[in-house]
Amino acid sequence: MLRITPQSKTRRQRVSDQPPRGLDTLPDDWRSLLKRWARRGGDSRWETLKGDAGVGRQNLAQALLDWLLNNGWVVLTEKFERAEWWPYRVQFLEPATLRAALGIADADAMAANWQTLRDALPPDTPLLDALDALPPKTALARADLATALARWQLEQRSGTQRDFALFARGATKAVTSAEWAWLALATDLAAWGIERHTPLLLVAAPVTLRLPQGVLDLAACADFCALTPTTLAAATSADGTPARWHLVENRTSFERVARTRAADAGMIWLPGFPPGWWREAVAHLLTLAPAPAAIACDPDPAGIAIALQAGALWQAAGLDWQPWHMDIATLQGVPSRSALNAWDQTRIAQLAQNALPDSLSALLGYMREHNVKGEQEGVL
């Protein structure tokens, strides 16, 4: 039953006497249009709502309006023109309930949820200002990228955008183009070790790689070469092999050692926790030029974990590897040392459960006992 309330000689309101009924029986096209109407806020001119239906769908809009009116969802204001009453303004009676029934997040609730999450984030979380500038719904959806950046930096990782997407969300394509564009505007991704372009394996060795299109003499470089993963993957064989592969984590240290290396030494830059492309490239290189490894990382809990991950490639290839400049004497002699943080303590507890080379086990115990860690630069 509709109740009619005159407002003037040319205006009136119509509303149902019954409370709003459920939306379960609405056809899909009606429901889709109703979502667009509900997102407008709940009080709109009829011509605006009718326009949302699109060309040729005016009858659908009118049918949906009649249903909403008869089922208690709207108050319809009509104007008297050309001897008839015409819809003029539509006001939803319970817009919050309607949005919830349609699966549309309530703006106030979304803002409250964002504020709750915002308050729970550590104050040094990256991109907080950039998140604050977004609508609450978007900020909620992207907050995990900010926290993932913090973990990525803490774990000293580097890699491609797909590596970061896999790290942050468990799938290489889980970060959208819009989210990458926002990240690029909000921060310098390269400074975080996240590269958009093809990554490069930095290597120096007395090795000549044979490829379908020619040969690459790595020893011809004055310091080191930068090979794309695709280039290295195309190599079918190699002439020569180093006496030992030396892996160095710190980039400055790597470059310095690469320039002063012995003629029979091989050098590979280890970019923090080894990303997928790096592991694949180095694994292939080991099939072409197998040799034992000496691995040098920061004398800290993360450095030990990095060395173990890199060393696993040599173990898988049946080759020996040993820590290099990762012992108590090295830590005592580094110019840059600092106290352990909570993350370090957690990492130490995890590492202590593994079978470690003797020097790493001793280094781990020393760090825990003396609450200290160090950086590689200044040693190599």
C-alpha cells in the first residue's frame, strides 16, 4: 500500500507503508543497476538515475524504480507537469542497509577500519603518508604492500617486480598495474631493490661461454660482466672453470674484489636473499662451470640465512661451499657494528635449529651472547 503526501500543488511524495523487503529475487541486471544507484549516496534526481541505466534501458530503470517503491526502499518525489505526475527525486530510506545487502562497503565503516589498521601499523612503516592520501577503501587494499616493503627491506631482498609481488601476495601477477603506478609515484622502487627492467647477473671468471650466436669471454672484462638471465640460459657449454666461485653480498665489496681478483678466481654478486631469477641463472652457470664456492655475506643473522640459501645451490649440484669472511674474527674487526633487534633474535632462533657450518654456528652464538651484528663493507 502506497501512502501519498502532498507537498504543494505541483509536488507530492509516495512511499510504501511496509518496511523494506529482501533483494534476493532481483534479476541480475536490476541488481547491477541498483548498485550504481546506491553508490550515488541515496538521494538523487530521477533523470540522473535513469541515465545510469544507459541508452535503450529506460524501461528497466522504470521497472526497478516501481519495485523499489512498492517494496519499501524509496521515497519518490513527483512533479505535476503536462497533466501528469512524473518522477523527480528518489531518496533511499535505509541506504546503509541497502549497501550492505548489495555488498557495497559503507564509507564510514571503511574509514573506521582504515583508521584501526593505521593505528596498528608501526610508525616506521613505509608509505604511510601515501596511504593516508588514498580513499580508505584503497588504503586498506594497499596497506599490505607497504608492510611487505618493510619486510622486503628487513630481509635485504632484491629482485624484479614479479619477485616482489610473489613475496608480498604469493603470486607473481598479484600486484595490479594501478598499484605498481602508485608505488612508483610514492617511492623509488629501485632504492628498495625492486627492478622493473631485466635483472643482471654480475659475474667475473676465467670462463668462455658458448651460445648459439657466438661466444662470450668473461675474462676479457676489466672488472666484471653483467649478463641477463636469458643470455646465460642460452649458453650451451663453457670453456674453462674457476678454481673457486667467490660470492659477495655487498655491492661495493663485490666490485672491489672483482677488480683485484686472482686470474683463476670466479666472482658472483649475491644481491641479498637470492631472488628466483638469480637462483636459476647461477644454477645453470654451475652446470657449465662447476667449482666449489666461498660465500661472503654480512656477519649478521640475515647474512647467515642468505649464505645458506645461496649455498643450497652448490649442495644441489653436489659441490662444496664454505663461508668466507663470516666468522667471529671478522665480526670483531668490522668498522660498522650494531645491536641485534627483535627480528634478528627471531632469525637467530630459527637458524639455531639448522645444521650449520662450524664457523657460522660459532658466529651465531657470538652474536647472541654479545648482542652484536656487523656489515661486510670494510672487510672486503
